[in-house]
Amino acid sequence: MGFLSYLISGISLGSIYAIIALGYTMVYGIAKMLNFAHGDVIMVGAYMSFMATAYIGWSPLASVVLAMAVCTLLGIIIERLAYKPLRNATSLAVLITAIGVSYFLQNIALLIWSSNPKSFTSIISLDSLRLFDGQLIISSVTLVTIAACIVIVYGLTMIVRYSKIGKAMRAVSEDKEAAQLMGIDVNQTISVTFAIGSGLAAVAGVLLCSAYPLLMPTVGAMPGIKAFTAAVFGGIGSIPGAMLGGILLGVIEILGKAYISTELSDAIVFSVLIIVLLVRPTGLLGKKISEKV
Amino acid sequence: MLKVDDINVYYGSIHAIKGVSFEVEQGEIVTLIGANGAGKSTILKTVSGLLHPQTGSIHFAGQNIVNVPPHKIVSQGLAQCPEGRRIFLQMTVEENLEMGAYIRLRHEIRGAIADVYERFPRLKERRRQQAGTLSGGEQQMLAMGRALMSKPTLLMLDEPSMGLAPILVTQIFEIIKELNQAGTTILLVEQNAQMALSVAHRGYVLETGRIILTAPAADLLNNDKVRKAYLGG
């Protein structure tokens, strides 16, 4: 029963990584940039939900909607102010800017909310699920997290596959210049991508702080890096890859903590990444890039 | 219909297009011929708005389109079928066509797709296939069909014969003539000067970023200098 219980919490943690990784992977796929500020958008989302429930007394669901709205807007603003002027700049300049935005968000949060951790009350207050005569207890947060991940991945896959904007995203991702010649507004497509990724980051933030209820300005940094790792692990640019990478990463982390060493769990996670990348440089589900001229 | 007036285009510090002017009248097929690197594709990219001229003006249907973003230029009725086809290889044939009609309304798209399938029946057979699995000739047809999806009044074709077998080249040029007869004005960029001049009404000869000669296509075919430089004697 111990193993099963670890496995489930691994999948749950991995689901959070997966939701964050989706934001990394979509932005990378379409704008060809790594948005290292993505982890900090998670933090902003968590604070929004916290403020709405703790100070204004909103219902948990309403607080999630607020967090998503604020983060979506934040994502669009960050893209417009920080990244759009660098559309034709070197990728190093964009990367440095992204790191700058990350520190900027953390420090703004520090000014507003101070460094004292806030204790986040889980927004999910359903009963735990008891299986096998109470030998296996699965908390409602765990269940909701896994369900949210499945719904999000399914919804996003449908959007990218069938909707007009989703098809435009695929076109821009494959050939930006040809997409413009079709009449696709590339800037708008990139903006929508940031909006979706940041909205999902808000959901991830609320779920993360419901499972690990200490809220502070750096809360998004480590999960952000892990989710980035997950996106690379699964094959950056691929939506199913982000989900697979995220869940595997979560499972490896929790099982590593349980059976090998709590201190070494992060080292184990990153070692697995290095090994996978040595064997498959494009990640588990990454496409081999081949061009036909 | 299209009036390019004294444009200068730079790639960084390289002066790629030097004071080029030309015109395309409604109903014409006009061709720009020239060697590799003469600046033909650069001119089309500039007209499409992907590149911006340092000086000079470009008017399409009476409006200045310099500094208008590429996607807005498409909606004014100017489409380009780019060099190397540039179809979306990971998308299906039909999705590629839908992208070509991105600026159009949903109910117009079905009819436009049907028109393209009528002209290129091969594409209909392969509608659900990934575009990357098509042969070179089919990819060229898809690229042209995709450009037609926006119902352009002026279609710019960049090297449509590139990499195709001679029989397909003939077929593609037949289609170009048919499209023109059906009312689409065409600006054609080609290295295959022989073929291009045989379908065009007028031609411009481009050398290292400058237009050195312009005349009716038939005259260019008989011009000694053109024959030597571009028609293999």
C-alpha cells in the first residue's frame, strides 16, 4: 500500500509540473523562447487566490477565476513589454530578459507581500477518498489536481488540433514567415499563447499551494525549473510530451524521496533528465527535426 | 495595380535592392528574371511586407503598403506563394488550405476549398494526408492552392518550378496561364527564364539588385543579351 500511495502522490505532484510545463512548451513551440518568468507567474496566481479568499472572503472557485484572469493579463503584458521588442534579437538577449522578468516579479511580490510565508488554506475542502478499508487514503487535493491536469491537457489538445487559433499556432510554430503570408497575425498568436500559458500557471499555483500550503515570493521558482525540466524531458514543443515529462518527473521525485533519500531526490530527478537527453536529445516525445527543401 | 517606386532594401549593411521600380497592370502576367542572388525573392518579400524598404514606395490598388504588416497586406488581396513552397509539413493538406484562407470567413472557406480541389484533383485525394508526405509536384500544387485560398487579385509566385521534373514544370506553367485567364493578375519570379517569358506578357531583368532591362516578354526572348545570360545561348 505504501508504494501505491507514493505513486499517487507522485502523479499528483507530476500533474502540477505538467500544467506548468504546458506553458513552457507552448511558448517555446510558438515563440521559440524560454520564458523563465513562467514560474513566477505561478506565484502571482497563488497570491491572488490567497488574497481573494483570505481578505475578501471570496469562494475558492471565484478566487481561481480571479487568479487566472490576473495571470492571463500579466502574461500578455510581460510578452508585450519585455519580449515583443526583442522579436528579432538573439536568443541570449531574450533569455537574459526572461531571467530579469523573473527577478522583477519576485521582488515586486516581496515588496507587496513581504518575505513572511503566508499559510495558504487549501481551496479544496472535500473529504479524502478511503480505499481498501482505509489502508489507502487519497486526499481530495490529489484527486482534483490529477483531474485538472487531465482536463487541461485534453482541452488544450482539442484547441490546438481543431480551433482556428490552434491551427494558427501550429502554423506559426512551423514557419513564422509562411504563416504571415497566409494572413496570420503572428504577434496576436504569440500573445494568445502567452495568455493561455499564464492562465494555466495560475491554476498550477493554486493547486501547488493547496498541496504544499506555504506561500512566499519564491514559491514558483523551484517548481518552475522542475517543470521546465519536465518539458525538456518530454520533448519541448510537444503537449503530450509536457504531460508525460511532468508526471514522470513527479513520480521519480516522490519515489526517490521515499525509497532512496529525501536530500538526494532533486539530484536523482536531474540525473534522469541528463541520461534521457544523452540517449534522446529531443526528449521522450520530441520530434526529430527534418527539413525538406 | 502594383506600383513599386525606387525602393532600396538592405540586409543589415548589405544593399540588396538598389532603386528598383516596376509596375504590374491588372490582368497581366509579369515576370522578374535574373540569376540566383539578383534580389528577386527579396523584392517579393518586400512587397509582401516581410522586409521593409529603407526608401521608396509600394502602392497596391492605389494604397501605400510600405510598413503595413504582412497579414494586412494579404487581406487587401495580395498573396504570395513563397520560394521553396514553405507549406506546413506537419499539417494535413486540408489544414494547409484552411490556413491560406485564414483571413476569410468560415462559410467562404468550404467553397474556396472546393474550388482548389477542382483545379487540383490530386489534392482532394490526399486531403487528410500530412503535407510532408506529398511529392514535390504535389507540394507545389498545394502551395499554389493555399495562396489562392485568400482569393487574391494579385498572386506573386516565387520560383514555382524549383526542383520539379520537366513535365511538372510544364503543368505548373499551364496552371499559371489558366489562373491568369480566370482573372488573377500574376507576378512571377523565375530562374527558368525560358518558361517564365513564354507565359508572361512583360518581363524585367534583374542583375545584382538593379533592373537592367524591361520589355514585352516576346522581345526579351529574342534579345541577344538575355539569350546569352539567361537562356543558355
